Amino acid sequence: MSQNHQILIIGGGNAGISTASKLLRKNKSLDITIIEPSEHHYYQPAWTLVGAGVFDINKTKRTEASVMPKKVKWIKQKVVSFQPSTNEVTLDNNETLKYEYLIVAPGIQLNWNEIKGLQETLGKNGVCSNYSFEQAPYTWECIKNLKGGKALFTNPNTPVKCGGAPHKIMWLAADYFKKQNVFDNTEIQYWSGGTRLFGVDKYEKTLYKVAERDKVQLNFFTKLVEIDGPNKKAKFVGIGEQNKDKVYDVEFDMIHVTPPQSAPDFVRNSSIANEAGWVDVDKHTLQHLKYKNIFSLGDASSLPTSRTGAAIRKQAPVLVKNLLAVMEGKELNEKYNGYTSCPVVTGYGKLVLCEFDYNNQPTETFPIDQSKERWSMYQLKKKVLPWLYWNKILPGKM
């Protein structure tokens, strides 16, 4: 059985919901359907603060039904494959849906299983991660209960949701260790698959000062491949030409793991993906490079910028205007410049608000030097942004 839909959106996260809302604000008569299997919707940027003990995890979760725009049809299924040449997608119940226009926004996939032993030990033995609703509270337990020893924080060699998140929790942990007088007995190590601490010089200078202040041992060009939770050991291998044959066996008392990430399997194994597995779109118009009635935004797209909610907030209006232009047979005039934002928490009451574009040039909102740690920006993250998300961004009002 096949159903016909004017606009089909895959994904009921930030990107899918806010784009649907914006489309309906432009034209209430549009026929929009969202495919999303989840029962709940999460405000994930607050999970760092949950892991630091200053945000209630339950305030990051609402029902998917409560955020679904009223005029949208919701299909609570998973997509398993695309047939773009016939304008169809197949669901996991074997149903086929036809569309006139498709927006692909399923978010990013967390590949916990790529690290041997991780799934068996996650949530115990001092192995934690802020990258899931279930696990973020245990991060706080690990930080709170550490009385010294080795604290490891990892960052994979793949794109991740919010590139700053892997070290935000590290800065907060260091600050907490100081407050509890265990900092001098604690060795903090950062193990990253990246080549540097942050991709924008202006902000990286500040973060290197924070690393120096927190006495963090920085390790780049590395990849976490195995965790032995009961014996408190992590195995890293070197990556990159200079480092590729190196193996590091590191003991830990706690380890915060950021899992490797990718586009969902049904995207990366499809004909709409590029070689790296992301939805293959023009980085300015967000239109698919081959199939002109397909658009994509958010974490599963090939857009070469940090995957953040702030990026989606700038991508959505561009996609909406360009999709409506295609529907009306007009030129695509809206361009996305790669804007993204990483509010990097550097301690309790301290935050560096990093905002930049495709060229890694700062594109700042406020008339101040945003590379400085500020209490006001911390309050923005903790109090203002969650309210804006639920009340303005998801309903398409900003």
C-alpha cells in the first residue's frame, strides 16, 4: 500500500519539528507529514549541565506528541530505505510512502558498539557519557564521588553532536574537583581523534588557557577502541601518519566517553548519501545535489559545519524559503553561510560563546569579546536557551 504526501519530513527532532513549524507559518495549507518513531523529545544541550549536577534531567524530556505541530500528520515508524527515483520511502512495517518533496532530518547515530566493551560497562565502573538521557546522571555520580586518581575524557575521530561537548564536561569536572579539594590528587587527561582543541583560533586561545589552568594532559590523533570496565583500563590507538602504529593502555578511575557518530544506517547506506555517508546537499541551498525535490538539514546532512542546534536555527529558514521556491518553480536565492554556535562551558558560572561560519571566522551576536569566559553567557545557556528552545525554536517563531 502506498500513501501520497506533499511534504514528507524524516525526523521529529529539532530540525524536523522547527522546519515543519516554519513551513506552516508561511503557508497553513501545506500537507506535511513527519516520520518519527520516538515517544519522547529531548533538549540535549542541557545534558552537559545534568552531568555536572546543575540541571534536572527530567526538564530535558517531553512527549513527542506535545511538540508536534498541530496541522502535521505524525507517522510513528522508522524509515528503512529510500527510492528517490520514484519519490518513495519504505518504513519498517513494509509500508511505502510517496512524496512530492522530501526533507531528511533524522539526526545523528551514536555508534556505542564501535568501542569494544563499552556497552557492557557503560553506567558502572566509572564509565559514563552525557550522550544519552539514561546515562547523563551517572556522569554526575562519577564526578561527585571521585576522590582523586585519573579522570579521562574522550572525543572520537568522527563528527559529533556539538563539537565542544566532549571537553565542556571536562572543564566542569576540573572546577568541581577544585571546589572539593581533590584537584591536586587528580590527573585529568583529554584523548581526542581531532588535530586541535578547537577549530577557531580566537576561541582556541582561551581554551588552551583553560587547559593550562586545569592542568589537563592533551592527547590528539588518538582513537578509543576498547574499555575494560572491571579492571579500569582503556585502550587507545594512534591515528594519522605520525601516530598510526602507537597503542596506549591507560588506567582510569573515571572515563567520560563521547561515542563515535555517523548518519543513521538507513541514510549512510542509501543512494542519497555522499561517500562519507551524509545526505549529499549543496552547502548553501541545502538542496540535494542530484534529486532536486530532496532537502536536508541538521546532523545527518553533509553540511561541513559543527552539528549544533544553533546551526539548525539558521539552516531551517534557508531550507524553508528554498523549498517553497522550488514548489513555485522559482530560483533558490537563500544561502546558508555555515553559521554555528558552541556555547563552551569552562566551569561553573563560566562560558565562552563560540559563533562562527564555514570559514571558521567568528560571527558573533553580542557587542562584546565572546572569546572571554563570562557569567552572563553561562546564564544564557542554563536559563535562557532551554526556554527559547521549547517556546520559540520548536514552534518556528525564531
